[in-house]
Amino acid sequence: MKKRIFFLAAVWLLAVSVTTACGGAANTRQEVRTHSKDGLLGITEVNPNMPLSKTYRTYSDDVRVMEAAIKERFPMVTNTTITLNGPVAHVLLNVPAGTSAEEIARIKHEAQAVLAAASPRYNIDADVSAK
């Protein structure tokens, strides 16, 4: 009798483990999604900074965008120097001589905000000098 109970318990345990291991009750249906027809099997959707992506910009493009934002917002700036060093953009703005200290501080503060909006991937280090 003990052998029979032991045998039935072993069969039951084996049946339970096989059902669990094979995922008997789990939903195994998978949704299939297709990639875009970009010729690269959808890889441009995975990496947005790939040169083939629409969002990719080079360093010279970033500098051009920053210069355009400065020219649009601050027409009184006579010269703009932008140097990119990793994640930091060093920006030097020259304004006409005789510009007040309050105006220089305002331009510096607003230039940092304008450049941060134009190129958010850089930390802006702006400096304004009157020449």
C-alpha cells in the first residue's frame, strides 16, 4: 500500500512539473510587429543618433543652430564664439562697448536659456563681454 501511494505521488508530482515547465497554462501567443521599410531592418528607429536618422546632428550643425538662436534673440551681439567640449558648450558673446552691467547680466542669463532650448544636450557656459 505504501508503495502504491508513493508511486501515485511521484506520478502526480511528475505531471505537475511537466505541465508547469511546458507552460501549460501560460499565454504563449506573441504579437508580431514589423519594422519600417528603411532598408536597414528598422535599425534607425532603435538608435536616434545614427547618422541616417532624421534627428542626427553633427557638431558643426549644433554650432550653427546655436549661432542662429543667438542672432535671432540678441541682434545687438557683435561676435559669437562657440566651443564644444564634450557635453559643455562654452559661449562667448561680445556686445557693444558701453553696455551696462545690468544689461550684460540679463543677456548672459537669457542666452543660457535660449541656448539650452536650442541644443538641450549641452550644458551651457555663457560669458558676455563688452568690446
